[in-house]
Amino acid sequence: MSTTTSTPSGVSRDDLARLTEHWDEPRSLRAWFTTVDHKKIGRRYLVTAGFFFALAGLSALMMRTQLARPEAGILSPQEYNQLFTMHGTAMIFLFATPMLFGFGNFLVPLMIGARDMAFPRLNAFGYWVFLFAGLFMWASLPFGAAPNNGWFAYAPLSDVRNNPGLHMDVYTLGLLFLGISTTSAAINFIVTALKLRAPGMSLNRVPLFVWAIVATAFMVVFALPALNADNALLFLDRRFGAHFFDPSAGGNVLLWQHLFWIFGHPDVYIIVMPALGIVSAVLPAFTRRGVVGYPLIVLAIVAISVISFGVWVHHMFATGLPQLSYSFFSAASTVITIPSGIQIFAWLATMLLGRLVLRVPLLFVIGFIVTFVLGGFTGAMFALTAFDQQVTDSYFVVAHFHYVLIGGAVFPMLAGLYYWLPKMTGRMYNERLGRWSFWLFFIGMHVTFFPMHLYGLFGMPRRVYTYGGDLGWNVGNLISTVGAYLLGVSLLLVLIGVVHTVRWGRPAPADPWEGDTLEWSAASPPEPYNFPVIPRVHSVHPVWDERTTESITSGATEDRILSDGRRTLFTSELDARPERAVEMPESSFKPLILAGALLVFFIAMLLAWYPIAIIAALAVLATIAAWLWPAHCPDEELGVAS
């Protein structure tokens, strides 16, 4: 280590200058398109997913306005079908998972003491594919060609005879395109969490949020192929006359549902799991103690990841499958509530045993627990086959679904947004504005969706664009519409609060909440290299542990500063023992070019411009070859991440 003057971190000024030189990216248009910095990419995921969320939310407001009174004519049936399909598709595929992966992109390297994701360029590629896939799908709406068969796209309603035009071709190709991004992100999270943890961060010291992200990533790897296969088969049916879902030609319409829900039920937990990890990350800072039952929560995360793959027929109790088979899936649907309950009780115990500091992030956590538990009660009701068959395709299902996904995902997302906003922006949010957004969101959520339980039980079917005035659903629908506008106002306040924070918020210290995980030992916002010294972890609460903080502030050694290049440390999978330093790739246009070539390919396939599709496919292969072409590097850096 250099002998020149040291900084408070114990790192010499020369070493800090070298770190900045290697890791910093210039502020230029070129750098904006070529960045591989996980923090910038994470923020882009959050902003882009938030944009798609706004589009989906506006679609919901238009639908609720149409349903506010009977026999309204604001939307035609065709427009309504496209709006409710894009609303559901965007919320599930373009908002929930990408938003949570945005948190993961920003936070996982910081939480485990790394300087970037394991594959920085793959990370950038995943973002560009996500952006292009979302624009590919939403751009169809102004042309009246948006998907129009629901986010679940059941066959045979989605085949070309029952649904001509490009509507469902946009759906199948859009989700296949998006699946490339989701899969690449999942693989990146797995490798990052297993190989880039700081020395000493053994598996029993990994933050619960990281556990949740890694479990989600494994679920994506195993669940997404079923959805990709489903969409590929449907596209072949529609475009080239295959008959996978055509009973008259030996196909089976239930094949779609089996493949879709083999993905779809794990996807509920793919959405909820990282959000539960956010709750476990937020609580210690506002209860002044670690989360009760850390090992039990980890086991619960793993159990949910496994059991969720055994309950897909839970969504098919009204399809006429053998009654005996229902009993097994009914039992599995009941069993999966146990690990979820373990986490709920652990959080409640943490709050009861801690000293509560009632700030906006904790308010959203409390709102999550109340709403998610209510959604869990109705979920247990759906595990009963007889009840499920009675309310299938009614608004009771819509109510349950939104209680689980808004309660289980959006409340924690907002808690995480307010919690990590100082870390992301370097500025503090406005507490009063945050409290207003919470109360309007909490009230609007229950005013919107609780009445749906009632008029669902009174017989209102889902996916109808209007209804008669003599059916007894008028008041409930009007109340739900008022609640939807309250939700819209609350989310507008969240947006105003974020803009206010970025523009006028007071500067944030490195650790404004006295948090326990490693990101709070970095600057706010973090330096390009995250940590001047790779930490050495001695506890599950490293920032509260004196030995860990000393390793950062006064334990600098050459093998943990790694200032002679864009380097980070590879460690062993189980015990996080140091193995070797690896050189991380610099910024590049290749991720953007590859994603752009894929966009051209999917547009050409949609419009049946097959010669252009072939050219685009060749461009994809050429870009991949250029990306993977080996570059010369020293022997000790042959493990270079790509």
C-alpha cells in the first residue's frame, strides 16, 4: 500500500485516486449508453419500471371510470379488452419483477461488499432488453393492436381463429423478448451472491434481502422456461398453423393452462419474495434490533421457493380435472401458508421486542403486514376446492389478487424506496409528504379493493366492460372507482416526493437510519467503486459490528484495496474465503447493440418480415461473437467477468 497520506478509511490518497480513475465513468452521452455501473443500471430499472407502472395505472383508472356506473360508454369492448390485458401484463411482467430487480441491482453488490455485479455487461444488456420489450408491447396500444385476451392469454380464445390480428402475436413475442432480460438478470444475481461476497460473509451472515433475491433468481431460472415454451407454441399455432392447443387436431387447450400456471404460481412468489426481503431489511433500522428468527426466515424463503412449484393446479380447480388430483394441490396450497406465516410472526416479534422509530418506511411495512395478512386469509379460502369453484372468474378473485400483490409487493417497494432513497440520491426525503402518501395509499387500497370481495360474492364476473343497473353492483363499483383515484393521488405524491428529494432534499449522511447492512457503510450516494476497502465481515449485522467496521476504516490491505485496475474479489461459495481478484469489464456499446438487434428481430417476426428477421438474427450472432471474443489478460485474471 502507498505510504502517502491516508484518508479516514485507511486508504492512501494515491490509491483512492487510482480507484476513481479506473471505476469512474465520464458524464457524457456516450457514457449514458455504455455504462455498466450496477448503481446506474439499478436506478434505470426503477425509473423505467415506474414509467410502465404509471401507464398500467392510467389504464386501470380508465377501466374503473368505465365501471363507475352501469352501462357507461367511455370505452368500447375492444378498447377495454386491450386496456385490461395491458394493465395486467404490465403490472406482472413490466413492473413488479423489474422494479424489485432494480432494487436488487442497486443493493446486492453493496450489501455483500462487492464493487459491481458479476457480469456487468450482461447486466446492462438485461436492462436494454427490458426497456425495448416494454416499449415493443406498449407501442401496440395506439395502433389498436395491443394484447386483448388477458395477461394469462388462455387458449383457445387466443388462437388466430378466435382472436385474429396482431394482438396476441405482440403478447407472445413481447414476453419471449422480455424473458431474455429476466433470465440474464437471474443468472447474474446467483453468480454475484455466490462468488462476490466480502471475505467472512458466510451463508449464515448473508443479508435476508440478498437471500430473497437469490431464491427469486433460482425460481425464475426454473419457472420461466414453461412460460417461454407456452408462448413459443402459441406463436407457432397462430403464425404457422401448428395445433398444440387445437383439440380437433390432437392438441389440448389445457396444455396452455398447465404450462402457464407452472410458471404463474411461482411467479406470485417471484414477485412477493424480494418484497418480503425488503421488509426484513427495513425493520432492523426502525426497531433498533436484528430481525427475530434469522435462520427460520432463511428456511422459510427456501421452503416457499420449493413448495410454490407444487401448487399450480390451485388455479385450475374449475377446469374439470380429476377430483382426486385437486386434493393434493389443495393440501400444498395450504402448506405454503406456513413458511409465509413464519416470516409474519418473526416481523411482529421484532417490532414487539424492539424500540419502534415511526418513520415513513416503517409505516409502509405496517401497512404491508395488515394488507398482506388480509390477502392471505382469502388465499387460504381459495385452497378449498368447493369455494374456489364458486368464486372462480368473479371479482372476489380480483380483490384477493390485488390484496396479495399490492399488499405483498407495492407496500414493501414503497417502504424500500423511502428507506434507500437517501442512499441512492444522497438526499433526504420530506417526511410530511411521505406520510401523506402513505395514508392516502393505505386508505385508497382498501377503499378500492375491499368492496370487490362483496360484489364478487354477489355475482359480478371479472373482465366485463359494463353491467346492468339492476344487478346490485352499482354502489360497490362507484366506491372502488373513488378508491382508485385516491390511489392515483397517493402515487402522484410519491413521485412529487422523489422529485423534491432529488432537487431540494437536504444532504444525507452515509447512514441516516443507523442501519445494519453494508450499504450503510458506503457514502451516500456510493462512490463508483462502492468501497475503498473490500470489507471483512464478522457478523450478520456488519455495520453494528466493531470488528467489521474496523476492517473498513483501519484494516486496509493491498489485497482488499485492489486499486490497480477495475478489480473486485472472488470468494468461495459457502464460507466466503478469498480466492482471487478479477478484472471487471469496462463500459461498452455491445449490450445496447445486441439488445437493438433483438428488437429488430422481434419486430420483423411480428410483421412477418422474415428476410429482415434473418438479417437481424445474423446481427445478433455476430454481436454475441464479438462480445465473447477472448481478449488478452494476465494469467491471474483469466477469470474475467463478462
